[in-house]
Amino acid sequence: MKTGVQGGTAALSAKQIRRACRRRDLRRCWQLYLMILPAITTVFIFHYIPIYGVQIAFKDFRTSLGIWGSEWVGLKHFKRFLQYPDFWRIFWNTLRISLYGFATFPCSLIFALLLNELDNQKFKKTVQMITYAPHFISTVVVCSMLMLFFDRSNGIVNNVIAALGGERYSFLTDPKCFDHLYTWSGVWQGLGWGTIIYLAALSSISPELIEAARIDGATRFKIVWHINIPSILPTVITLLILRVGSLVGVGFEKIFLLQNDLNMNVSRVISTYTYEIGLKGGQFSYSSAIGLFNNIINIVLILIVNKISKVVTDVALW
């Protein structure tokens, strides 16, 4: 009995010690905690509190009854979406565009490796600044630029084609061109951002290791292949897993702005369909079910790729 009391006292003392340590850290670093408080508050308000409303995907939501008062219908809206006649076309459009964009994932990595090999630091920084600048251009402006450049009547691209003796072409209304315009404009806009992340990882590589490889006679290609890439592999895997997590989550804004009646067959994706039946049609439960379906697929993909990465490369997010 005495031993049990002593054990409880020891456990209680350990708890008190941990609490005292937390209070000490809070007093010592209160400025840092104060700085991250707005970010934590924002994430909690706009990302965690709205999770409460996910339940309307399983109800026939009526604004007059509220969330709790609406009738519970279970998986009715999920079944409705899966039985929708255009489900497979919408799902394929979403997956096709996502896979095309996913195929361009190595562009930033390759560009970063090339920039890292430049000896002229002034030229290197200039190129890096020029490629990073489009990241600050809004999606609306990028789409406006595409419409101006590829306009059939007065677009720069068609003016060049006409000057070279070719015929003007309607790129914006041709379904075959939609995927290319959407994907490569995204590559142009995000190339510099991805490059900065990889360059930051490359800067952590020990110069002594690279110098030792050069002394041993390694060429630049061998240094890149056997030192640079393996050293930044955790960063590459992390970004790859995050990219897979949004594989089925094609952004709404850019597709909606580039969408028109002539390319609707290839540009109608899950996000635009959700907008049509949710905000325009007022079917909130149905649109919430579609959004939840989309998120579940993304979560499953993240879990699968993370597991594969952990088995193959021993690098994973968790």
C-alpha cells in the first residue's frame, strides 16, 4: 500500500514537473507564442470550425430547419453523384488534367539543379528572380493574359502565325488545347516557387562533400546524380506526397475562367460541377457530398503514396 502511494506521489511529481516546464517555456518565449497566435486562430476558425458543417452531406439540408433539424438521409447524395450520367466524364476530366499537371512535377527540380550548377551568381539570381515573379500574378490576370495572347483575331501568337504565312487558330475554343494551356501556364507561374524550395535544400549540402567528389574525378553529372539528388530526396518526396494529395482537387478558379461552351466537354471537372449545383443550384447537401467524396479520395491517395514512399525510400511524412 505504501509502495502504491509512493508511486502515485512520484507520478504526480512528474506531472507537476512537466507543467512547471511548460509554464517556464511559456514565460520565456511568450513573444513567439504571441506571434503564432493569429495564424493558429485563423486556421482554427476557417479550417476546423467549418468541419462541423460536413454533416449536411448526409442530410437533406433546409435553411429553415438548420443543420440539426434537417432530415438524415445517409449516403443518398453520394449515390446520386455516382449514378449521375456524366459522373465518369467529369471524374475523368478531373483525373486527366491532374495527371497531366502531375507529370510536370520534375520541371522545378530539373530547373533548380541546372541553376545550382551556374557559377555566375549575378546571372543566377537574375534568372531566379525572373522565374519567381509570375508566382505573384493572380490567377485572374494569368487567364486574362492567356486570352490576350491566344486570341484568334488579335492575339500575339496568332499574329506571329499569320506573319509566318500560317492560318489563325482558335486555341481557346479547341478542346484539344485546353489541357496544354491550363497545365503549362501553371508550370510557368509556379516554376520559380518550386525552384526556390529545391535551391534551399541544395544549399544545405556540404561543400566539402562535393569538393571530395571532384577530387576523386567525379563529373558534374555524377555529382548531381549521386550527391545532390540523394541529399534533397526527402524534400522531393515531401512535395511529391503533397502534390498527390491534391491530385483529384483540380483548382476551380482557373478552369472556370478558361471554360467556355466549346470546350465544356473537357473542362467540366468536379469543382466546377460543385459550383454549378451548389452555389447556382442551391443544392447544398449534394454539393457538400461531392466535396467530401473528393477529399476522401485525396486522403486515401496521400496514405497510399506515403506508405509506398516509406517502404521504397524510407522517407515519408509520418
